[in-house]
Amino acid sequence: MRIGNTRALVLALVFAAPLARAAEATDVLDAIDGDDYFDANAELSYRAHTKTAKITREDIRAGKPVEVTEFQTFEHSHQVIPRIRIGVFQDIEIFAQLPLTAWEQRMGWFHPRNGNTAEDPNKKGYSTFLRDMCTYGQASDGTNANGAGVRPAECDTQGYPATERATLSGNEGSWPVNHEYSPIEKDGKLQPRGGDYTGRDTDWAIDPNRENFNPQFNSVRGAVAYSLTDGFFLFPKGIGDAEVGLAFSPYTIGRFNDERDSAMPTMRVEVKYQLPTGYIDTPGPGCQRIIDGKCVNGKFPTKREQLKFVDANKFDPGGVGSGLHRFSAGIAMSKRFKLMDPYMGIRYTLGVPQGYPNIAPERDWKDFAFWSNVVNMQAGVEFAPLYAFPDLEKTVNFRIITGLNADYVARHRGPSEMSDALHKWTMVDHYVAVLGRLGLVLSVPFVTLRGLLEVGHETPHFLTGEVAGRDPDGDGISQKEINVHYNAVLDTPGRRVKVTETLVANGMMTLAITF
């Protein structure tokens, strides 16, 4: 073929496929529409997430309530997300994606302001977690009903006396700690009592050692684990929660498509469903005690434990799945005004727990505390610098994205910054996350490149705060009315854990091929 003919063919393909001009938030694929018989996008994205935060805890000093600075936490994750979008009719598309987590890690160090001693000459404070592990933990020789001592050996050197308090205050009649609640009988059957961690209120993965900047807690999830001495290892728990959905632009009702009617905005209406396909994030001890080198529940140390990604209690953090059926509905609108393309949108997501009677019996889907409610709002402006070159803009779409993205997360029980360290899901109070957004989009026929950076903050909120139980008959909380998730050492007002001073950063790169 001659060079001239090749060039003509390329130009023909280019001008036969004019680019859509809708904002990213309102873009909908088209099909069976005039000369556009079929549209499909195959996308591959890389997403990185990091968050730093300070963990504090309520305490009483000299009869006054204070907040003790405990930890500085850091988490990061790296995902690869394949996604497919297919136009099925005029301004109607279906889409699906399956995130794959290569690496997810959560770590925490004692904060520099935390002296981690009972008697600190600099008066910088001390660890309330270490204090409670020493005060409420069983004897260090391991001779107790639960079969394993949880009182760190450092308690004696740190100045905490050996004791085994049976109640929170040490006084008779106070709320018991390290207490084994009996299973609840219902319909003639014994129901789970709330998980393996119940009855070990201070069985935490917090290491009092501060040498060599080792983190006091550390958990790793995802498909890959890495050790400087042992290299890389692959694990089958990096698959996340798949999602499928439908999006459309209702131009046939109100001509909400500015390419069809320049006086109207473009609208995208979207509904989607996220399936709990990933192995659930299960913060519970995988081995409660060891007899003759074996776990009594049949589990053996894994490569994660050998690489020290699982702590001495044989804690297995599980996978990266949420364990939720998430139902989402949203609407977004944009309207091009020459150089600018303002957009705004709102979305509501309901998360309904999947039942896990074997690996997580405490996650009862009938317990509404496990249900999640999230409202997302976004608004911003896209800038189209090629507005001054209309002929070029027909085949080259270059956008600069600016805006804000905000999530309101309602109170719920689930993973948190401290759930791995505490070996349990915690009651996370409601909060708002606000992220600033800056991105670039470059599209030529058949290829689109997107880059997006988000930086923001989460409002301070409690990470613990279960209620002791419900008393509908007014005669006190009986055995059947006890909240099996309640831990008096963490959930009592004056002992709750809080996260503050968060800094969140997300980055995403996407390559899309259009067919």
C-alpha cells in the first residue's frame, strides 16, 4: 500500500469517529444511533491510595477527661482495575469491573508525643492500650481459662503491677472484662455469641517494643507479599468486589444531551450493583492458642505469619472484600459553556451484609449496624483549552478537570484504622471525607488517557463506641439483651478510640481503548 493511501485511510478513520464532548461525569456510550452503530470501551486503571492519621483515646486524668495521643497510622494500597463499557442503544450503556488489589498495608507507630511508659519523666504521656493490656490481661504464665496469656512481659519493666482484674473498675458489680458470654438460645438453637474475639477484651496486636522504628501493629492484604529477605509471594486473596451497572442519558424524555440539543445540559443516570466476590476482610484471630505447635482450631502458621505479616496471635487479616451487597443510584449533570464545562452529581449507596456463618459468624446480616449508608456529592468544572480550535477539537479532546468530591459515611460497624490492631470490627462513627480533585484527559480516536489526583481530609470521628445492649423491658440488660460486640475496655465513654488529623491522597491512571 502506498504511503499516501495509508495516510488517507488514517484520516478517514479519524474523521469518521468524532469525539464526544460531554464531561467525564456525564459521558454515556452510544449505539445504534445514526452512523454510530456500536461503541465499547476496554479500560485498564491503576489506583493508588494513601492515608495518614493520628489515633487518640479518651482517658481520665486527675478527675478530668482528656484525649491521649496514641498512634500515628499509615495505610496504602495499589489496585489494578479492568473495566468494560458497552453502548447498547441510544445513550444507554452497560458496564462491569473487577478490582484486583496487589498490595494493601496498614501500620501504626506510637506517636512521638506518646512516651509509652507508666512513669515518663518528660510528662509526654503513656500508652493507654499498653496500660489496659497489663491491667486487664491475664497472668503472663498463661494459666487462665482462655488458654493463652495476653499480658505483655514488658508490663513489669514498664511499672505496671501484675494483676488480673475481673471488672472494668476493679470493684464488684462493675462491667466484667475478659468474660466469656454464653451463646444465645433462639428457636431451640444456640446462636453465635459474636465471634472468637469476644471474651478477650485486651487480646490486641499492639507490640510495646519501640526499637528500630518497628510498627506496633502491621497488616498486609492483597495478591502480593514482599520481604527483603524472602522476596515476593503470591496469595489468592487480592480479588476485590466486582460491580455491574447501567447508565443512560434520558434525551428522549427531555433531550438531556447538549450534542442533540445545545440548549440542554447532558445528564447521566446510573444504577449499579457491587457483588461481594472478594474474600472478606476478617479481623479476627486465626489461631487462639497453640498446643504442641498446632492450632487447636486446625489452622497452621502460613507464609504470611512466617514473613511476620501476621502477629504472634496468628491474626489473619483476611482479604480485601467488603462482604457487602452494595446497591447504588446516582445522577450527574453538566453543561458546556464554550471553554468551561461545569458538572455536578449525587449518589446514594446502600450496603447490605452477606452472611458468613463459618469464617465470620458475628457478621449477622440481620444486625443493622453492619449495614452501610454512603452519600456522595461531586461538583467542579472541566476546562477545554482546545475550544479556540474547533476543527482540532473534533478529533482531539483535551480536558482539565477540577472539582471537589465529598462522601458522607453513616455510623456503621466494620473495618477501621484500628480494627486490625484490635482484632475486631469496630463501631465507626459518622464522618465526612472531602477531597479536592485535579485531572487531565486526552482523547484521540480509539484511545483515551486519563490521570486523576485527589487530596483531602476526613473529619475527626470515633472508631469505637458500641452500646452495652438494649433494655426494652426496663428491668436491666439481661443475658439475651447484651450486645455481643460490646467491649467495655474500648466502648465505654471515657475509653473510646478516635481518629483525627487525616490526610488522604488518591491517584489513578487509566488507558481506554474505544471500539
